[in-house]
Amino acid sequence: MSAVPSASSTPPRPDILRLRVTAKDAETLLALLRDTRPDTGGHPQPEPDGRIGIDVYAPDAQVAALEREGVTVTRLGNASEDGRAAQAEVGAGDRFAAAVPHGLAAKLTG
């Protein structure tokens, strides 16, 4: 019996969404980030209308926790789908099997 759980026994992970969270002011955004502690993508950026926003990565179940008075949450995309699409572009096998790459780096032995 294997100690590694089989793929069928583990529940699927929820997709991670890329969201833009925009608050009326820095204090509101800071309070939201302190309360919900989401994964962020970068630093807060001022919006042209004077509000402040930040990109957030969260599953759909956490979106409701991000929504509150003075805060707008906009769905920008599905980061999990984007990741799966990028992984599908990667080929299988050893791309260096036919030829070893050569470059300017020193070859170390030992």
C-alpha cells in the first residue's frame, strides 16, 4: 500500500481567480488586506480616479469576503486556466537529447 494518496482520492483544488480589488482610499484597502489576507500580485497602485487598487489571487469562495463597502472587486481572469494552458504548450521528452547546448559559460568538472 502506498503512502502517496492517489489522484482519485484527493478532491480537486478550486481554480484561482485573478481579481482587481479597488478601494476608495488606502485605509480601506489596508483594512481589507489585513482582515482577509489574500495572495496579492504586486503593490497597491493609484487609479486615475483617486482610488487605490491591487491585484489579488483567490478562489471563487473567497470573493465574497473581499467585497465590502468602499471596495470594488473585478474579475480579470482565471489564473489556474492560464497556467494549465501554458503547461499544455510545454513539450514532452528531452529537448536536449539530440544536441547538447553550447554557450559561453565555463564547463566545470567534478
